[in-house]
Amino acid sequence: MPYESCPRCGLRTYCVRGEECPRCATPLGAAPRAGPALPEWPTAATTPRGPVERILARARRELRMDAALLTEVVAGREVVLATVGNGRIPGVVAGAGAPLRDTICQRLLDGTLDGIVRDTAGDERTRDLPVVREAGLAAYIGVPLTAAAARIYVLCCLAGEVRPDLTYADVRFLRGLVESLRPAIEAVPGDD
């Protein structure tokens, strides 16, 4: 899964299976390889509208998860900035938020977790969290991003079923996508 420079705008981005440039939507790399078909859910959330949503859709599709989201830590809360998914994990919508202490992402940020929880209900670090007990979240994978002005973001993917197949190669894939997100994130003005 190589980095590639966009022939149109020059953005160096993490290119996976012939996806588009997150800045200008120019096709990159080789044509996508044939693989098992993913179900298409007829919801607006599966139709990427901008560069962030396209990257989230790529993460969701490649990792075969129910939702991919970009969150920001703001004043002790985790707030969903953008999401792409099939609606299987309720409450995962742009603008939703929760106290950071009640999130899996807090455990990622404080080093309690290393980026993958294959079975959230079976893991003592996550099983008592509201999102696990009430929303049916069964698996999680995420990576943090610190941007300009020390703003903290997390790119994560969620599944409604246990995912023993998630690996650290998947975490590396998300890290590459985070770097593709950086230009869009750093273009957002801070609250200074």
C-alpha cells in the first residue's frame, strides 16, 4: 500500500487499490483489484461528499467495518466531525459527542489500548463503556492524530460484530490514511 503523488495537485497521499486523491479526486494508482463484493447500504451516509468522507469510506470499505469516523477531542468531550457507515451502530452521526472518559478513544489516547479491540464486550478495558453496553459496538480500530494548535483527532472504525481478523497491518493502513487526512484537518481554523 504505497504512498503516491497526485499527478494533478501534487499531494503525496497513501494510495490503496486505485482510490482517488483526497484533495482533488484525481484517480490514483492501478485499477482496483477484484475481491469479494461489499454490501451496499442505501443510505446517504455511504455516499462520500468531500475528501474527508472519501477517506472514511475507504477505511470502512478496506477494513470491512460498519462505520468509519473522524472525531476531535474538545473540552473533555469526543465529538464526531464526520462519519460514513451503514447505520448499524446507532448514534454515530456528525455532531454527536460523549464525555471523553466514556470512550474507547480515551483508552487509545492514554495508551491503555494499542489501537485494536477485536471484542469490546470481552475486553475488561472496554466492556463497561456505554458505547459497548448500549450501542452494540463489538469491535474497534483507531489511530490518533495531533494537528496544528495541539488539536487532537482520532480516525476510527467500528463494527457491530467481533472481529478477530483485525491486525496491526490494519492499524498501519489507518496511519497512512491519517496522513492523507492531515491537509483537510489542518485547513480547518482553530478556536484561537
